[in-house]
Amino acid sequence: MHADCLVGEVRKRKTVDDLLAVFARLRACYPLVVRLYVVMDNLNTHKNVRLKAFMAGHNIEPVYTPTYASWLNAIESHFAPLKKFAIGGTDDPSHEYRRWRIARYLTWRNRDKGTSRAALAKFSRVKLYQH
């Protein structure tokens, strides 16, 4: 798999254009014949006509969590520790500094994950992509 396929996205906003860029990058990581299922909450941009058209034309199936059931989305369990250890109670002077703080946390998380006793050992590594 290409190195770009192993990297996540961190964006300042969640506009439709941002999501289209992320989904185009995700789609490029797998052959078009492979159907991708993407779990998302009910954010209005997740249901935008342009994004829905892109997903339909690129063999991507959105799976929306029920309203008030974000706990069904596996990624949600990573947000509380991220907030607690990386950004909670901070007053970062810039987006770049916050990105650095999050990257530092993810580096620690990935290093700790490598041990067999780590609770997150079964999950793949998380990395940042700078845009």
C-alpha cells in the first residue's frame, strides 16, 4: 500500500470541499471494485449532495450512525483520550501548534500500542497529514 494511504487527515474545517478531498484520497488507496463502507455521524456536510454523488460514483457506501448514538462509531472512543491528554485545558496560540500537540500524542499512542499489553494494540497506527 502506498505511504499516502496510511496517513489520516487533519483539517481546520469540515467543509464539503475538505471532505471531498479526504474521500478522493481514501478512494485512491483501494481498487474501485472494492466497496468501501464509511461510518459517519449525521453532520450536515456528511449528507451534502456533492459528497453523496461522489460516494455513489466511487463505490463508497456511507453508513450513518443513528442520531444521539455516536458511541456506535468506533473512532469516537479515541476522542476522549485525545482531548484529555493532548488538547484539554490548553490555549494553543495557533492551529499549527495544536496540530503539533496532537501529533505528539499520536506518536506516544502509537509507540505504546506496539506493546502486546496495550489496550489499543489491535488497532492500526494513526498518523497526521499536513495540508
